[in-house]
Amino acid sequence: MTPVPTSTPVAPTRSERLDELPFTSKHRRLLAGSGIGWALDALDVGLLSFVIAQLMTVWSDQAGQLAWVASAGFAGMAIGAAVGGSLADRLGRKTVFALTLLLYGLATGLSALSWSVGVLLVLRFVVGLGLGSELPVASTLVSEFSPRRIRGRVVVLLEAFWAVGSIGAALVGYLVIPTSDDGWRWALLIGAAPALYAVFVRLRMPESVRFLESKGRHDGAERTVRGFEQAAGVAAPTVAAEEARVVEKPARASVGRLFGAGMARRTVAIWVVWFMTNFSYYGAFVWLPSLLVAAGFPLVRSFGYVLIITLAQLPGYAASAWLIEKWGRRGTLATFLLGSAVAAVFFGFGAVSGSVAQILVAGMALSFFNLGAWGALYAVTPELYPTPLRGTGAGWAAGVGRIASIAAPLSVPPLIALGGPPTLFVVFGAVFVVGAVAATMLPELRGTRLAE
């Protein structure tokens, strides 16, 4: 009797080994390390809205130019996101993450020495270069290490650190800026903390296994995976079987490949979502303290209201983190964008009526839904592209979104002049709806492996 041949089990790839691990202490350290950098980014962006509100008074003779300060930063972010994403596919996620933190941290500290709007504008552009690069790189790194079954949730938790930084910015705005005419300078010095943190990031965080493999650095990739397996108490397969399944070095990443076979529809859809979400978020929140002051509320009270509104970001992220693995990426993102649209309209009419209750309730709802949408957006974007394009795809999506963030602060004064806060926030609501429609055109990738 001839024995029936049996097939030899195929050893899993390193990516598959990472996908099936439980969430370990090493995952927590990676999430915390990336998240602290994320929170410091949010601190910097959030501080700008309070700085502008004070400078409208301190530099009243240059008040008309202050909208350009915010837009200059976002212009830098647009360039930084696109360039940083491409560099992450060539130099490594960890390296670019650390360098961008260092760049924008130092530029933020120098911004505190500004003596005119022009100088502040130039330095904010440099800040934007670093900030724009860091965010998509960090989300790509965390996405590539996260276990497959909870990958979306982990990336949303990373984005939740934005709320921590935003709350920190609101506290600094409330407690530091009103203390003197130079309060804004002290606030910007506090925002320079990432420059010191960058050293820690570079030394302690692991490099992406998928990136190391794409560059032929298999020994380093294997050591990294085994470190995560050891933390989980999982035995590694033999190296020989593993090496047999290593994919050949991929073609070099390029923007044109984002519109290649099977990529064009998702690229267009995610770019639209990024554009619309950026426009409404930065249009609303950068000017929020100034809008409340213009509505007749004292500076300190306005900053206190913004602090309360910002606190609602935390439950927004928590809800998004839970729903993204229950409803999926597409449904969660679209739902939170629609919720943002409704909250924006109610907030606009509340700002005009002067009702504190409506301002706070609608503002907190806007904060809840908008930041929950941001969490889902950062979770879905890296999943759309294979490893050689992941940094480039996430970076260019963020870069296109930053074009909207350039236009949004500049659009606020003319929209206010046209019809006041109701017109402004109705426009923001309509933009959110367009983003929600685009979100429904994205593929649903819940529970799938990251493409190689």
C-alpha cells in the first residue's frame, strides 16, 4: 500500500506571526511611546488657537494677518505629510518619527521669541513640516505591529492621545496665557517639549518589521519579531522555514502607484475624507476661542468653555475604538462624520444666541463625534495600502487633507462676515456630510491582514 503523501506545513511569515500575537507589554510600550509623541503634537496645534486669541489683542495692529499664521503651519503640514510618508518608506518609520519630532519641537520653542507676525508665520511653517510628517508615520508604525483582530482599535487608541494633548493645550491656555501679555510665549516654550522626547523615541522604539524586510534586513526583522513573541510567551518557528517565505524586495514607492490597479478608487475616496475632515475640524477648532471672545465672552471664560468642550474628545475616542471592531471601519467613520455635521449646525446657532448651555452641549457633541471620526480615519488609512506604499499612501492622504487645513482658517473671516456663526457652521456641517459619503466608498478591511 502506497502511503499518501502529506504536505509540509508552511511556516508563517513574520507579519503573520505578529498578526496572531496577543496584545503584550511590548505593544503597550509602543503604543505609549507613539502616543506621547502624538499628544505633544496635539498640544502644539491646540496651543495655537489660544495664542491667536491673545495675539488678536496684544498685536491688534497686525490682527488681520493672524489667520495666515495658522495657514502657514498647515501649509508646512501638507508638505511634511507627503514628504515624511515617502521618507518613511525609504528611511524607516522610527527614524522619520524621531527626526520630525525634533524638528517641530525646536521650531516651536523658537516661535516663542517671535517679534512680529511675519517671523511667527515663518517659524510656524517649519513647525508644520515636522508635525505633518510625524502623524501618518506614527499611525503606520503602530498599525504594522498591532495584532490583526484589534488593529483598528489600537490605532484609534493611539489617536486618543490627541485628546490628552488637546486637554493639555486647553489647560495651558486657561492657566498660563491669560497671566500676562507674554503668556503666549510661555505657552509656546511648553510646546517645545517634543525636542527632548525625540531622543527617547529614537533609542527605545522598534523599527517596522515589514520595512526591515523590504530593505533586506532580515536579521533585524527576526530579532524584533522574536522579542514580541518572547513577551507573549510564544515559541518562534525555525528561521530556515521563515526565510523561505520572505518576499523579494519590492519596487520603489511612488505617488503614481497610489492610482495603480485596484488603488485608484480607495485613494480618491480617502483623499476626499481627509480633505473634508481637515477643513471642518481646523476651521472650527482653531478659531473656537476667538469666536467665543467675539460673541462677548471674556477671554478667560472663553478658554474655560473650550477646556470643557475638549474633554468630550476622550469619550468620543473610546466609542470609536469600541465600534470600529464591531461595526467596521467604514460604518464607524461615516456615522461619526454625520454626527459631527449635526453637532456643527447646532453649535453655530448656539454661538449666535449666546446660550451657554447650547454652546457647551453642541460643542461637546462636535468634539465627541469629530475626534471619534479622526480615530477611525487614522485606523483605516494605513490598511488601504501594501507595505511598500503604506507610508506614502498615508502621508499623501494626510498631505491632501492639510490643503484643506490651509484654506479653512482663511475661510472663517469671510464666512463670518457673510452670515455669522450660523453660516460658518452650516458650511462645516455640509463638508462633514460630503466626507461621510466618501467614507462609504472605502473598502471594509476589518479583521483582514495588512497587504504585503
